[in-house]
Amino acid sequence: AMRARLAEVGVPVNSFLDIDNEILPKEPHGVSELSIHSSKGREFPMIIIPGANHWSRSGDPEEDMRTLYVALTRAKAAIHVFYSGTITNPALAVLAREFL
């Protein structure tokens, strides 16, 4: 849905959801869609994490914290974390207590 809406308003979307994808965006002024793991080693002006209280798949709070750290440290200037309802992810709860 987000990709379709961005296309409607003329914003290019580069998708890099494959963890092994090493191709850099062809459109430098668009939106890059990446998994957290495939973002390792890259930096971006802005990071947006949608649905942050639903992304945990490991069930391990320490692994979730490491994954969240990777996501948050990709930003050069701004980070936007979106969540809805009650925060159930322990890593996000720590972030919320400290910064949100």
C-alpha cells in the first residue's frame, strides 16, 4: 500500500528486501525499502521504521535490541519510529522510555 501511494505522488521507490542484494539505488532521490539486515553497512539521511511494535520475529529481547540498534544507527540526520497501540516489543519499550 505504501509503495503504491508513493508511486501515485511520483516518489521513486527502490526495493532492497533481499538480504544479499548489494545493488545501490538507481534513483538517489527516492525512497529505499530495505530489510533491517540488508541495511547493515549503509547510511541514509532518514530512517523510517513503520509498525515497530510488530517487527520482532526472534522472540529474544536481546536479539531484538541488537536488530533495533542496527536499524537506528543507519540514520545520518533523522529517525522516525511508528507504532500503534500498546508497545509489546521489549526493545521498543526501552527506546520509548528513553526517547519517545
